Amino acid sequence: MAVEHTAFFLADRGRLITGRHDKSMKKAYAYVILTALLFGTMEVACKIGGSKLDPLQLTFLRFLIGGLILLPFAVIQLKQRQIRLRRRDLSALAGIGFLGVTVSMSLFQFSIMMCNASTVSVIICINPFFTMIFAHFLTGEKMNRQKLLILAVAMAGIIFMIRPWDIQEGNSAIGIGLMVAAAVVFGLYTVAGKVSQEKLGLMAQTSISFIFGAVFLLAILLVSGRPVVSGIAANIPIILYAGIMVTGLGYYCYFRAIGLAGASVGSFAFFLKPAIAPLMAVIVLRERVLWNTIAGIVLVLTASLLNILYQRKIADQQRSEIHRLEANR
């Protein structure tokens, strides 16, 4: 009788755990879809906003708003980890913010004004592949055959997107160069932030680094005599959308997906984005998507999927190793 009760208890407990897992996964995929949709509109929103505001001004506003939207959740995360920010932490976050926002996202905004939104939206998605390169030289994560294959597929996709033999109408060599530079710097930003991310958490690092990056941009705006508040009143809807929805809510949904199901599931948002963003550019901006754009999107999507599967494989191997070590204790 006791055995039967135990069996029923274990079965009920298993169903409960499975039910909770299924519920968490459903929530995670909902957040992934929301993230992809919000990030998929980023280039369109920035293209529209950049035509009405100074590019550095728009970048300053959207990352200041986005950083402040995430700040309450960042404070909660720091309290949960019982972390008090020290001068060294703030210096690291300031450096990360300078790379990711002040440099990379400024280059991104300038490039989007010189290129088609569909082209920019796909090129920016290659930043994880530059992260691999920087990680090879700056961390213990060395390149291997699988990573080189992923990188080669991604680069082939970018070549098709750029079409250097006959640059597509709406794109420019300078704009494409700025976009590739933005992706390279964002890859460096990702590697540089790994230490503070592990200590502080994704939400805290992102929020505070965004605010630091916006502060640096404010200083540049003031020193260079560019507008800071001029034009805001006439363009509130696009500023709020870019700041709250894309930069604030977009990253919040992304972090929630990671928190519920892990980084491999959360990263599917960036797999979907290259497919969504060009479609939004066609619908809203009336851009033309040519055969080379489709070929580039397919190759970048393929590289993204290979990268996701590779990262999941590494994560599974690490979990198996942890379980093996615990079993041998």
C-alpha cells in the first residue's frame, strides 16, 4: 500500500513538474515571438525617426528611455544577488556602454540613413559571429571547425546582402561599411560584457550600460552643438516607440525568455528577426527585396540556426559534465 501511495505521489509530482515546465516553455516562446516582432521593427522605426531627428539625438533618446525602462528590474536583480555596485563595476559598465551604445548603435543609426532598412536589419544580426572571433583572442572560447563553418555561411550571406559587384539601389558603400563596423563593435561589446554579466545579471548590465552609453552621447551632443531636445515634441510617437517598445520592452521580453528557458531558446528571437525585419521594410517603407536579399537572408538564417544548435550542444555537454561530477561525489 505504501509503495502504491509512493508511486502515485511520484507520478503526480512528475506531472506537476512537467506541467510547470510546459507552461514555462509556452511563456518563453511567447516572449521569443514578442522579442522578434519588436526587434524586427527596429530598423523601420530608426529609419523613420532618423529622417526627422539627428541620428545621435535619436540614439541618445531611445537608449536613455530603454535603459530607464529596464532599471527597476535591474535593481531587483542586483538585490536578489545581494550586490552593491562598486567603482570597478561602474567603470566596467561605463566602458561596455560606450562600446555598445555610444559607438556601435551610433554607427548603426548613421548606416541606416545611408542604406535600406532590410539590408541593415540582416547585417546587424551577424554580430554574434564577430563575437566568436573576439572570444577566440580575448577568452578561452577558441575557434573550431563548427564555428568556422558558421562564420563562413554568415559571411556568404552578408556578401549576397551587400552585392559588392552591383550595390543595390538604396544602399551605399559608406553605409554598408558603417553597418559592418557597428556589428563588429557590438560583437566586441558582447565579449567585453561577459564578466560583468555573470556577476550582475543580464538585466542589470544592460540597463546600466545603456544609461551610461546615453550619457556619453549627451556629452557628444552638447559639445558638438547638435540638437538635444529640439524636435522631440513633434516626434513623440516614434521616439516613444523606439525607446519604450523596441529598446525597453524588446530587451525585457528577450531577458524573460532567457530566464524561463535559457539562452538557446531566447536566441531564437535573433533567428526570426532577419526574416521579419525585411518584411516590415517592404510593408512600411515600400522597399524592394531582390533575389540577392532573399539569398542573403536564407544564408544568415542558416548560420544563426547552426549557431543556436551549436550553443545548445555545448550547453548540454556542460550540463552532462556537471551531472557526472555530482554523481561521482
